[in-house]
Amino acid sequence: MNEQNAPATISNKPQFVISEKTLAPAALSMAVRDAKIVTVRQSIESGFPSINKIVKTIGFKETASVIVMQIVRLETLLNLTKPLPPESLAEIASTVVDVCLESGININAADIDIVFRRVMKGEYGRFYGSIGMQDVVGWFNSYISEKAGEYVQIRMNESQEYNTHTPRANEFGRTYDIQRHKEAFKDYVDNLKSKENE
């Protein structure tokens, strides 16, 4: 089959080319914002790379810098009075990357943006003056649980689509079941009688 006659395939996933240039923290953040992914389901269906892939491609520290950028942006937009010192920023970002890697859930670049966007909207509560390690890790743990639930829901929907079992509704099936139950009851009664005669 030549290329002109090949069937066209349609994909609703954005074509995201993974390279060191596209995975640079600033480029990745802009690509995610441009994609306007706002729900967990959209994140699952997106073509954005997982944190695992990002770490393997550009390294752990560079991946953590994506989180650092988001935290600094958050502190600026929320006008927090006590911004985190650089050492704390690095430690929190590293811990978040570890949490994402250890979760077993496919956390990707879009998920990071969703979490921080929710924080800015106040969905994880209010902040008075500063944020800390427990706040940031708590947001991600909450989100990871939500995404795991969404994966379960998707799998349940898929299994229902492919479930071909239908109960027997025809007359033959009912007759067969009735006969089988009668035979089982007869065997039970015979068994009781033989035990009484012993």
C-alpha cells in the first residue's frame, strides 16, 4: 500500500516532541499552558511526557526546576509575605519529584500545571503569608489520589464496554436451569435418605 492510499489516522493527543529543548522548564511550562489542560481526564489523554520520561531525558535537578518555577510563580501571584529561601525551594521541588516518581501513577507535565492552577484558585485552602513542604506535598498527594481514581473509572468503563456476558433469557436456558435444579434437589434428598438408613 502506498502512502497516498494509506488510511488516515486521527489522534486527539497533541503531538509533543520530546527533546532537551522542548523539556527545558520554561518551554515545557509554556507548552502545557498553551494546551489548556484543566481536568484530570484531559491530562490522562494528553500527549505530555511523564515525570519519569522528563527525569530520564533532562535529569532530576532540571525536572525539579519545573516545580521551583511553579512555586516562585505561585508566591508572586499570591503575594506571599514570606517567600521560600532557595534551599527550601530546592528541597520541596526534589521531594515533589520523588513523590511523583514513587506514586506509580503516570504523573505528567500537565498534572503539575493543574495542581498549581488549583492552588491559585484556592481549591486547596487559603495561605497566610507563606507555604511550606507539607502544603506542597499535600497538594500533590491529594491530586495523585484523584488521578488514581480517574484511572480506575476509565478501566471500569472500558471493561463494561467489552463485557459480552448476557444472562440467558431464552426458553431453552430457563428449562435447562430448572431441570438442573430438580436433579440437584433429587440428589440432595437421596443423600439425606441414605444417611438416615446408615
